[in-house]
Amino acid sequence: MIRIDSVTKRYPDGTVAVDRLSLEIPDRSITVLVGPSGCGKTTTLRMINRMIEPSEGTITLDGVDISRQPVNSLRRSMGYVIQNAGLFQHRTVVDNIATVPRLLGWSKDKARERARELMERVGLDPSFAKRYPYQLSGGQQQRVGVARALAADPPVLLMDEPFSAVDPIVRKGLQEELLRIQEELGKTIVFVTHDIDEAIRLGTMVAVMRTGGRLAQFAPPAELLSSPADSFVEDFLGTDRGIRRLSFFTSEALELKKTPIVAVDSSAEQIASREGTDVPYLLVTDLEGRPLGWSAPGDLTAGRIEAGRLLSYGRPFVHGKDSLRAALDCAVLSPTGWAVAVDGDGRVVGVVSQQTIGEAIRSAHAAQERDEKVAG
Ligand SMILES: Nc1ncnc2c1ncn2[C@@H]1O[C@H](COP(=O)(O)OP(=O)(O)OP(=O)(O)O)[C@@H](O)[C@H]1O
Ligand SMILES: [Mg+2]
């Protein structure tokens, strides 16, 4: 565990960049530092790998004061990723990624093999191996930066606004990739951003910092949204806090309807018995139970269901795993106003209307507000 204990950084000109900051960064999870420009995020991150030394206070790694550890071995245990990736422009992608293993004395072949393995891990096509950084998009360059930081398999990854320079769609992809990598490799990640949405999306724990390098709140995202510590945090979270909170309400308790589901090989009686029961449409599945599409009323004929004539089922949500917000998105985007719920294998477990999801959201909000009143 990384423990920051009452750390202050005063630059030679007197600027206090970080002011008595204390944080316990849990292992094998993502801790996000978020806050306005100049609040001391980068300074904090760089004190963790000793690119900057604190003026006061201590930082320990697994109980050992990092100021007593040799800088080289400390940095080797911490990958570092920055905005615009900071790649070596005169080296190919594969050699950029192989940099640290080469420094550690690995043979060229072994280092390149490791680099190719990491390219796959971060979602880079193997054909990019011989390209130079200028021949890649911004998002691809960031992936190379992440792969390079992972090359020597450090237990800790420090990331300073790594995705800020790419457009929102690419950024979302990179965030998903990072969550997947973290889950697979179990790294301890400290991630700096000034984007609260990114913080909420990625963080297991989120530290909100304020100008002057002070900690405003350190909490899991759901807690930040439900109980901001003060008006600074509340303002920083913005006005759509209620909508963001929806992401934390699970779809588990949603009541699903199963009657309108018919398999593609259903008989005329089966179809007739299901039509018009409670839902104006029937959802047709393949023989494995995966969704094919909605059928308009009276449109189904046994034995002659044409997948091409069905209405799109949109994007299904995973019942119990996805949030109420995700379920609502599905219903809103569905041509019938009904969302399709599937299990982890993509098999249909039921359908649910936009109206039912809306009611579930309202009652989840009401329940949460009651809890907050009780908690004071
Ligand atoms: N070498 C330095 N000398 C003096 N002041 C500095 C130095 N480096 C940073 N600062 C100041 O310390 C404060 C914190 O800077 P830091 O770079 O840690 O902020 P940040 O939260 O990362 O900001 P941003 O979101 O803009 O990257 C700022 O006021 C900055 O101007
Ligand atoms: Mg910074």
C-alpha cells in the first residue's frame, strides 16, 4: 500500500503546491486524484516516484519510507504515463515499449517479444509494431504509452492525465481498456485527471483536491455523489449529480416480463398464446435464446419468421450487472420503448418497459434520500 502522510510541498519560490495531504492508496485498485488546474495533482504524483521530494511529511510503500529507497529501484516498480504519451519519436512502437526491459538488460529478442505481447494487451494491432509514433493517432500513441509503462511489469502505475488529449469517443475506449487491464493484471494505479466524469468512471477511490493542494474529500464515487463533503465538492460534481448517481443503482430488482418472448421456431399456438398478453410486441429469440428482434403486433407467422423483418432490439442490458441508468438508455433507444434484459451469456431473461424503469429509478432515489436523512 502507498501511504501519503501529512505531505507538504513548498517550491523554492514559496508556492505551496501540496498542503498536509494524507491519503491511503489501496493496493490493486484505481485511486483517482481530481481537482482544478494547479491544485497539486502532478506534484503529488511525482512525489510518489520521487521525481519531486516533499518538503514535509512521509510517503511509504508497503510500510517502507520511500526516501530511504534507492530511486532507481523505486522508479522501476512504478510505471509512469503522461499526457501525449511522451514517446521517443525516433524509435519504433515496439522499441518504445521495449525501452525499460532493454535497460534492465533483457536481450533484444526477449524485450521485443514482451513488447508484442503488451501491444495485444492494450489493444494495438500487431501491424503497428514497426511504425514511428508520428504515424499513429493520439489514442494509439496513448496505448503505446500504457504498454511501455507496463513493460517491466511494475506493481504500481502512475498516470498523469493520460487521456486528456484525445477526443471523447477514443477516450471512452481507453478508459474501458484501462479498467480491463487493471482487472486482469491487478495493478495499483494512481490516476490524475481534472475530469470528474473520468474520475467517477475509473476510480475505486477518488481524492478531490482543491486549490492550494488541500484534500477536499477522499471517498468511493458513489459516496462522493450521495454525500459531498462541502459546497466545493458539490460544485465540482456539477448539477447533474442526480443523473450520475443512477449509474450506481443496480438493475437487479427490476421486474422483468417473460411472457412476450418467443423462439424463432415457435408454433402458431405458442405465438397466439403470447400475443397481446401484457406487451404490445413480441421479442423473437434464436434457438439459443439470444435476441433477434421485436415483432409488430399480428406480424408473426409460425415457421416463417424472417429476422430481416423484425424491429431492432437495440442494445440489451445485463440484468443485475448493469445499472438502472444503462437499462433506461436501452429502453429509450429501443424502437418499442422496451428494454431487453440478458444474462452474462447474452441470453434473454426478460423485457421491461421504460415506464417500469422510470418508476424503479424514482423509488431508488427516494430510498436513498431517506437513508441520507437517517445518516444525518
Ligand atoms: N517548479 C515549480 N516552482 C514553483 N511552483 C510550481 C512548480 N511546479 C508547480 N508549481 C505550482 O504548484 C501548484 C501545483 O502545480 P501542479 O502541477 O501540481 O498542479 P496540477 O494540479 O497538476 O495542475 P494541472 O491540472 O494544470 O496539471 C501550481 O500553482 C503550480 O504553479
Ligand atoms: Mg498536472
